[in-house]
Amino acid sequence: MFKDIIIGQYINADSVLHRLDPKIKIILTVLYVVVLFIIRGSVSYVLFALMTLCLVLMSNIKPKVFIKGLKPLVFIIIFTAVMNLLLTPGTVMVRFWIFKITYEGIRSAVIMFTRLVLLVTGTSLLTLTTSPLKLTDAIETLLSPLSHIKVPAHEIAMMMSIAIRFIPTLADETDKIQKAQTSRGADFQSGNIITRARAMIPLLVPLFISAFRRADELATAMDSRCYNATIKRTKLNTSRIGKADISYALVFICTNIIIIMFGYII
Amino acid sequence: MIKVKNLNYIYQEGMPDQRQALFDISLDFDDGKIYAIIGHTGSGKSTLIEHFNGLVRPTSGKIYIDNSDITDKKTKFSDIRKSVGLVFQYPEYQLFEETVYLDIAFGPKNLGLSKEEIDTRVRYAARLLDIDERLFQKSPFELSGGQKRRVAIAGVLAMRPSVLILDEPTAGLDPRGREKILKIIKNLHTENPKMIIIFVSHSMEDVAKTADEVIVLNKGRICMSGCVDEVFKHSETLQSIGLDIPEISKLMHELSVLGVPVNPDIYTIDGAYDNIKKILLETNN
Ligand SMILES: Nc1ncnc2c1ncn2[C@@H]1O[C@H](COP(=O)(O)OP(=O)(O)OP(=O)(O)O)[C@@H](O)[C@H]1O
Ligand SMILES: [Mg+2]
């Protein structure tokens, strides 16, 4: 089940998006999310979706990967869309049993669905094309001005990279413990929600214990190498923003402005 | 009896990073014998034994346990797991219950046995593994590493399997802990003369001391198999695939190369002792 989660997963390939400076990429992703929520009108949405499709194609990553990433969220997306469909008041179109479907309901359900799908796709574009190391590095740089107002930029970045580093380890560990408990007759699949939740105990207890043990060991290892968060560090690989990054950012921003404009003109 | 026929296994089949871990494995395990599986790291030992209780389905090939085909889609896994007990590498990391007793009882409880039956089985397994009943009400996390491991093995044994498989049961233990586990395996064999015991090991000394038959894996293929004497005679082959032969074997080899008339095929300390003593007595006379 852990293998399906693609958030935080990086796919090594070569593309314009892979080469783009990670700091710019983060800023543009934030911009992408903001624009997604301010655009109005179906033309804007269609254009925005087309732009996302272009980005996906530019990333040199198979569209299959993005679809796989949507899978764990299908339930939430459908649920939100259905709630919008049934609960929006307005001009009634169809009526059945206690439900009535309104024109506004259909509209907002479609918009919600599109927004969520685009949101997940757009943000996974960032994580799929940026290695975790570069990503946390960039976050640290972006946060560093805030360290003047006591935001622990370096610590946040360090915690993030450790967390990302341990996702595959824990997934492996889960797999192993699950196999071991299955051989002792544990059953994780059948039963109602309550029996299933109880069946997770033999999995979760050893998993937590091992996670704490690993955390302890890592802390000791860092301590014994005199790790100190307050020391000013230089970086092994510094990424500089180049001309290509700036032109890409400009094109992206202009495209988005045009898309927003469409919503207000038409 | 376990029969493995032309077993192949591929990890992540169909993905770009697919990798074949087992190639055309055919093996027979007879009742009442202790088998050791040895091989360099990554040779497919763990993958092979995970097939025996249905955790992993073969990509192709068949596995029969007492003549029933466990690769058949219709076979119920709960039945396989009742008869095949699998102890994983570092089993102490699966302990989770509040007390030692409850942890050992987890397996039998999953089999749906009565309270009395569970109790007998827990006590039986604890006795075989030399776990003091005074430890029953302790938390498993308060025990020492060796004790934890024995509790974990007891948890599998309490299911009373007819086949017991242990993945590197002595890994990471001190010499005394190793001895203890090996002695327990031997005892288990005397108490259950029909049980098939299979253990994975890196240590040739452990194999020499405990096993009847050895299976040597190399890069997912069977390199050699047979009784311990036979396999240990091929020390060059063993060393060429990155395995170490027992220290005492090396000594006997060196001696025979130097011209001492010892038997170079001896691999146990007791055997070497007798052999050298005999030679010394002969030369003295
Ligand atoms: N979950 C997995 N996904 C992909 N490949 C795997 C997986 N588990 C094992 N492998 C590969 O299969 C091969 C056999 O692994 P296996 O764990 O069976 O070796 P082993 O003989 O038990 O090694 P060790 O002595 O280190 O325990 C290795 O090359 C390994 O890289
Ligand atoms: Mg192994």
C-alpha cells in the first residue's frame, strides 16, 4: 500500500523541468496553486488544464505515473464532487428520492473535481522532478530570510530531509513485519472496520518501536559526529538561478496572467 | 515432505527494475531431517523460504507439501501456515504484546484454539526454548536480545508446525546465545523426530554442528546439495562463491598440504581432535 504513494517520490529523468532551479520551481508551484483557485470561467479552466497537460508532457515522466498518484486520493476527490453535486442549492434540474440535483450543483462539482485533480497533478510535478535533497535545500534557502525572525530554517529543512529519507526504510520494515505476523496467522484483510483496526496492532507496535529505535540511533550518530544545527554551513552543490530559469518563469507567469484574463473577458 | 519443482521467482515482474531472484530450483526435503541453506548475501535464501508458507507465490514452478500443491490458487493459506512455521530474520522485532505469555499465545490464538489448548501449547513451546515460566508476565521488551529471540521462536513453535523454517536464527547473537539456539534446534529434532527443520545460516561452524543436509545457493541457483560431509569436501567451490569453510577444515587442509597424514575432509573440532590424537599416538609408537 505504501508503494502507491507518489508524493515525495522522485523520478530520475532528464527534462526542462528536471533542470529548472528548485527554488524557482517551488515558487512557481505556489503560484500555480494560487492561480488554480482564482481563475473563473470554463475557458480559463480548459486553458489551465491544457497548460498542466503541457507541463506533464514536458516532464518526460509517463502520464501513467501521475494517474497512479491520483489513485489513493480518488475517494476524497469523488466524495467532494458528490457532496457539491447534491448539496448546492439553486435551480433544480433533476429530483430523485430526497436528493435534488441543481444546475449550480453540477457546475460546482465539475469545478471541484477539476481543481483537485489539477492540484494533485501540479504539486506532484514538483516532487516528481526534484530530488528530495534539492527540494529541502531549496526550502532552506527560501526560508533563510525568515531566520531573522527566529524561524529555524535549517532545522526545518533537516527534519524534512530525514523524514523523506526514512519513507522507503519504513515501507520496507512494514512489509517485513506484515509478512512475519502473517506467518503467525495474523489476518489484515478480512473483517469489519473494528476487527481490522485491531488487527493493525501487531503491525503498528513493532513499527513504532523500530521507528523510535532508528530515530535514537540516528540522533546518537549525529551527536557523535558533533552535528550542530546552529553552525553556519556552506553547501557542496549550490544551484544558481540562470537565464533559462528566469525565461521559463517569465513564460509561466505570462501564460497564467493570460489564463486569468480570459476568465474576466469572456 | 516438501517437494520443490522448477521454481523461478522474479521480483517486480514486468517493471523496468525487475530482477530474477531464483532460477529453476528443484529440491526435496524429507521428514525428520535438519537442513541448512547457505549462500552469499543476496543469493536468494530468504526469497526461497518465503515460498514455503505461501507468503510469496512463485513466478513459475510448483511446491508440494505432503503432496498438496501450495501454489494452487485454491489452497487456503491458513492451512499452509498451520503446518509450516516460519521464523524471520531478527524475529525479536515482531514482538508486540504486553506480556511474554500473550506474545507466544498470539499464533495459537489466531488458529482459533481453545483456552486450555493455547495454554498447553504456550507452556510446551516455552519449555522447548528454555524460557522460564517466571518470565511469562514480563513485558517482552524488558528481556535481553537472546531471550527476545527465543520468545519469538516460541511464538512460531506454539503453532505446532510440522515444518519449522528459521532464517538466520543465530545472526547477531554472542557465542553463548548461538550455542543455545543450536542446542534448541537439536533438542527440537529429538523431541519431534518427524519434523522437517530448515535453517538459513552464514556460519559454516553452525551448519557443521547442526545440519544433516546442506543446500548451497549461489546467485539464485542451486550450486550444491547433499549431506554435510559431501558438501564440505568441495571446499574450493565453496570458497570460490564467497563462502567460508569452518576454521577447523582450513587447519586440516593446511596440515595435509604440509604433509601431515590427517584427513583433510574433517570439519568438526571433535573429529579433528580424534584424528590428530590418533596420528600423534601412531608417530609416538
Ligand atoms: N522486495 C524486493 N524487491 C526487489 N528485489 C528484492 C526484494 N527482496 C530481495 N530482492 C533481491 O532478490 C535477491 C535475493 O534476495 P534474498 O533476500 O532472498 O537474499 P538472501 O540470500 O536472503 O540474502 P541475505 O543473506 O543478505 O539475507 C537479491 O538480489 C535482492 O536484491
Ligand atoms: Mg535473507
